[in-house]
Amino acid sequence: MGFGAQRFKALFIMLALGFSLLGLQLIRLQLWLGPELEARAIHQQAQALVLESPRGGIYDRNLASLTASQRQLVLAVFPTLVEDKGATARELAALFGQEPATFRSRLEKGQPFILAVNRVFPGLAVFDAGSFPGVLLLQRERRYGERALARHLIGYVRGDNGRGVAGLEQFYDPHLRGGQGLDLIAWVDANGNIIPGLGLQQLLRGEAGGGDLQLTIDARVQKIVEEVLDERARAGAAIVAQVRTGEILALASRPNYCQDRVKEYLDNTDACLLNRALRNYPPGSLFKIIVTAAALEEGLTRLDENFYCGGYVEVGTRLFRCHRFEQGGHGPLTLADSFAESCNPAFIVLAQRLGSAKLVNYAHRLGLGSAILGLPEEMKAHLTDEVAHGGDLANISLGQGSVLVTPLQVAQMTQAIANGGVLIPLQLIHKGPLTKGDVLEGKTVLSKGTVADLHTVFYRVVKDGTGTAAALSSWSSGGKTGTAETGFKDENGQAVSHAWFAGFAPLEAPLLSVVVLVEEGGGGGQVAAPIFHEILDRIIKEIPAAELNQN
């Protein structure tokens, strides 16, 4: 074979190999990479705009929406479809009261965007009529409506990424993000023109109902609590729980805020974004419940034990006054009388008998000192384990000094006493992810005898003690007032105090427990007890007892 024939043969082999490799590549593109490349091509031809981020709803025990979601008008803008960017920018600027350059810059960037329409303008009609290609007037779901309830508990999401940043929205964010969302897709060709037959489409993402959260909250009870707080408390919190199950029916904090306008409140001096139901406060005379329960349970006292109040008691070098100091005290009275009148000396004596270790142990046993729901903003409270000086122990027995608790923890304590000494962890999730297991079992923390005595003195408080304003006309009730010193004085030189009331009703078969805190409100009997009365009075009148008793 000559040299020319060899060159021809080599060239033929190279061409054959080249065509073979090309054929294999075509087969690879068609069989293996075809679907992926097709998807990439379609993606390059689609412009997507998120109308509604995937997120589940938050509902009450009866599937009433707590966020009160409602429809909102928006303008969806696809810059690549806008024919006259200058005219469109001027029209948008006139509509929203801004400079045309602001919208012209956004249109030049080419990325789709949404403009929320907070009120109906006459000029919106031009977009609805299609006079400006690339700008569409649509409706989307606004997550938080004007009638949203339990706003501090639910929290809110960030508008830029749809992630929860407070309350349940933050704590259950991974679960809630498993809900359904809505995208607007514009199908365009290489020149940016709408593809005939495809055009604009709305695309649902996620599973319907997949990210929903159903709470134990009863929207009817929650609404009543919030309305009463709005009428009677500038700042504070209130909690209503079902006694036999530990289910929270209402949890409210004041002052209130709008969840979709959070930035407006950041500079407020009233700290309206704080959930006061989960914040720490000195309990004041509510801590006398712990002292009484511990002394009775340990066999260190009886309700008929006699004490004497001369208006004050001395412990070491410190003097502790009774609220009747100016009148010379209460004189001789029993433990039951002392509880009803919230007289200090008896409880200081009992605390000395108990010692700090036992006193703090019973506080923990009854639900104080530990987080209950585990929410990011929930405080754990503060209880000193060891008290070196008798004066400090006396201070603690009155709910002052180093003792700090949350209204939610007081609600847990009240539930256990109302429930015959059986503490059932307060719960909030009816259907959804649980962090404590599916079954929440009760734990006996007090004997029946001690609980019976506590029910007796709770009744005395409302019957003829410091909490008569909490008495109900149709149900029997019992509870305890608390007036907690803050250490501050007002402009008139008067001491500023937090007002508390914790109680339950009816006494014979407790159904509901209620805790009220009015921040810097004054006396518990004068301020918090009437709120307890108003909340329960409205609940009894407006909601059948059988429905309140359902689980």
C-alpha cells in the first residue's frame, strides 16, 4: 500500500471516530440529558414572580383563622414585557406618590417585582384595562388581616423572605413553610415576547393544608380577652386555660400591634412588640399561694392557726409592713383570714418554718421557674435556690426581691390547684408538630387535703377578702390578688406596682382558670380582679359551657 493510500486510510479512521463520538454525544443528549436540558430551556423562557410564599395557615381549635387572612390588590410588574418604560414609570410614580426615576430604575433592571396596593386608587383602572403591557392588577392573600387575634403569640414573618421571626411563626417555621404558595409565570420567547398559548399562568406550589397549625386557642374566648384588655389595661397580659386538660384557650398581651407593619413600632416607647404573657415579673402576694401550699403539705400549719398582725413584723434588722400598717394592722387572725386579707406577717412566719430550699422546691413543683411552651421569647423566670438571710427569705415569701415569674407560669400553677393538685403541662398545639410527645400526662403535685384547703382560702379571697371584685353572679369563683412592687415611683411620689389576679371557676367543678396581669396597674384587688370578673362574665354569657368543656 502506497503512502497516499495510508494517508487516506488514517483520515478515514479519524473521521469515523469523530462521527462516532458525535453520534454518542447526540445519543447522550437525547436519552440521558434531554429532560434536564429541556427543563433548563423552559426555565430560561419563564419569568417567575412569587405572589404568595408557601406557608400554612394558623387556626383555632374550631378551624377559625387566627391570622384573618384577606385578599389584597397588587400590581405584578414584568419589566421585559413593558413596551414603554418611561410612560409606565411615570404612571406608577403618579399612582404611588414617588419619583418616576425610582420605578424607571427598577424597570431597567429587568427583574419582576410586586407593588402592594394598600387602598383603591382611581388610576388603577388603566392597569386593569391592560393599557400598560407588563403590568397586571391582581389579588393575592394578605397573611394578616385587621381582625387577626393572638398577634403576640402568633408572631409575624419577614416580608422579604417569608420566614417567621417571632412567636409561633418562628418556632414552627419549618413546619409552616410546608404549606401552599402561588407563583405567577410569564412564558416568553428569546425576544421577550409572550409565547402564544402559554402567556401568563398561576402556578400552585406545595401541599394544600400541609403546613397548617391548629391551636388549642378558642377564637371566641381570645376575642373576649383582648376586648376586655383593650378596655381596661394599657399594658399587661391575660391567659385562660381549660382546667382538666391544660389546654390554653386564650393568651393575650397588650399593647397590641399590626403584624404587617412591624417597622412602624420599632421606635415605640411602649414596647408593644413584647409578649408580656411570657415576660418576667415579681409575683407579689401571688407567691403566698406557694407558701401556704408548702406549709400545709408539710404539716407545718392549719387554716385555723392563729397569727397576730400589728401592722409589721421584724426579721433581724429589717421591718416588713402589712398593707394595714397605717391602721395598726389586722390584729389577731387565722391563716385563712391572713390569706383572704393578704396579710404579710403569717406568711413570713411560715416561710421561716419552711426554709428556702423547701419553699423553692414547691415553687418548682407547681410550675414556676421553667419554660412551658419553649417559644424563643419565653423567659424561664427566676427563683433563688438558697437564701442566706432571714430578711431575704421574708422578702421572697411576699413575692418580692429575687423572685420573678411569667404570667404563663402563674397560669400553670393555677391550673394545678384548680385541677385537684394534678399538674397537666399547659399546651397550645391541637394538631400539628408537638415538641413534648403526643400524650401529656398529669402529675400529682399536692395532696387532696392541701388542695381542699387552698380552694377554701381562694373562695374566702373572693367572698370577703381582697378579691371581692372577682366574684361572679352565675358561677362560684376563687383566686388570689397580687400587688407587686416595681421599686419605682410615679410623678406624685406614689409607689408603682403591677396588679395581679389568678383564679378559677366554678369552684365545685373547676372548668376555666384565668390569670390577669396589669403592668404598673396598681392594686391587684382594685385593677386585676375586675378584669378577671369581666372576662369570665362575658365567656359565661356568650359561650355555652358544654363547648368550653370540649377537648
